[in-house]
Amino acid sequence: MPPTATEETMIAEVVSEEEVWEEAVEEVDQVNKVVYSENLNSALQAFAKDELGEDESTRNSSLAQLLSWLKAQPHLRNCRTDSNFLLRFLRMQKHRVEKSSLVLEKYLHMRCSHPKWFQNLDIQDPLVAELVLGGYLFVLPERDKEGRRVVFSVARNLDPSRHSNSDAMRAHIITFEALLEDEENQVRGFTYIFDCSGLTLSHLSIWTPQEVGKVISICEKNLPIRHKNINLLMLPFPMWAVFEFCKTLLSDKIRKRFSVHSNIDKLVNKLGCIDILPKEYGGSIPMADMTKDWAGVLEKKRDSLLDLDAMTVDESLFVKKTKERKSSLWGLFSGYGSSES
């Protein structure tokens, strides 16, 4: 049976709305086009397509839409708009623009609300440099078998009589921010190895339970990082209760990515390689050489890391948004119906 005149009108209206929406998205994509030079080789492009749903069209469109949203947020001051910076949020959320914009906004609020943890990322700060060079936190020079950079930590190398939780956090954040400048790391995510041998309650005394909960929550949700493989090595029995408490603060997805190893052999079996580890753990390069090399990387990136502090949030201009219908044009131009920060 052919459609009635009323049904034809309704169909025409639906088609018209869809065409307006598509034209508006296309116009935004053109006006807010972000210059991007392909930095991924063919194998990594294929991996990004399979893992993140990213191809040239998706990437260009999501970059343009996120930039459009960012321009409509007057309270976010001096935010970086280069493709490298915006893509780390889009890739974390597999190019879901609305969720990416929420993480970006929360990331900026996080940096401004907790400057002692997230600002002044300076390798020339003596205490931060001491933690990096001393092996508390650094990055292995070689990637693991999955192509990921490996963040390595020897927890006992933090001295609770000298180092504050601010020093410890900045050692972590300076490392994450430096790694995220490499697009391959944004795509593949990170592997972590935490040597917990010798860890005592005195090492944890620099944190209050409230601070632990706050840091774990904001870092999982607000840092544009793909945490793929987390390994705890030789966790002392008294620390198990602390570990179990911390796990309750994490999402189920992240909890499933934790592995606890009672010895190096079990860690190596999980990693599938030993050569990338420091000499002290069965590899060939001494840890002191690795930490020195990583400190050198942070020195080369020092200016760009310190420049992150120029990004601010003007709370006086912050307007709480109510959710709008996702298909509305308002959502496209003013934040895709972002919920409250």
C-alpha cells in the first residue's frame, strides 16, 4: 500500500532533518579542520583501525568536532589544539567525541585543582630527578612484544623521609605526559611493571587514605592513557590488604589487567621476553643507564612539559550544561550535550 500524504510528509521531514544534521557536521569538519600529518606506519594504521576504529575519515571528523566543542568552552583557557594533544583523548575513548570532550575537560580541571600533583613537571626539580635517576620510576628503552612502552618502578627507591606524595606523583605524571607525545604510545597503550619487593608501610605513609582514593579515581578517569598490562612483582604479604583496597577503587576493566608475580620468572613468562628488562632483572642494560637515558628524554621535553601549565580553567566562566538530545544541532556546536564536570 503506498504511503498516505501525511506519511509522505513525515518521511520528508525525517529525511530533511538527517540531511541538515549531515550538512552541519560536514560544515563543522571543514571550518574546524585540524592539520594532521600521518605519523603512523601502515602496520600501526591497521592496528589503530582494528583497535580504535580509527581511519583517516574518522580521525579528521572527530578532530574537527572536538576542536569545535573546545572553541565553545570559554572557561577552558589556552588549551592546546594541535592534533597530537587532541588525539590522545579521542583515542582513549575510541573516537567517541562526546566522551572525549568530557575527559579533556576533566583533565584540565584536574591539573588546575591539584597543582602539587599535576603541574611543575620539571626534571630539573632535584627531588623529581632523584626519583627518576634512582629508579623509582622510569621507562624501559625497548618496547615489549606488543609494541608498548614499559613503565618500570622500584617502589622501595622512594625515601619517605625525603620524598612527598607531590614528588612521587610528578615523577609519574611527567613520565606519562612525555610518553603521550608519541602517537604510537597513544594507540598501543602502556605496560607497567612495579617491583614491590621491600615495600613497607613507611613508603605508604606519604599518602592519606583520602588522597589515595582521590588519586586513583582521577587518574583512571581523567588521564588520556590506555592502561593495557599492569604487573606487580614480589608484593610483600602485608601489602596485599592495601592492594585489595586500591583495587576496589578501580573499574572492573582495569582490575582485570592486573597480574601479581611472586618471582621474576613468572613476570618474564607473562611478558614473553627478558632482554628488555634492566640487567638487575635478567636483561643486558644496567638500570642506572636506563634511568639516565630516560632523564635525558625528559630534559629534551622540558619546555613542552612546563608549557602545559599555561592551560587553565576560569571557573567564573564555567556554565553547567544540561543534557540535550544528541541529534540536536545545539549539541554539535556547544559540547554534544556534555554533562556536568
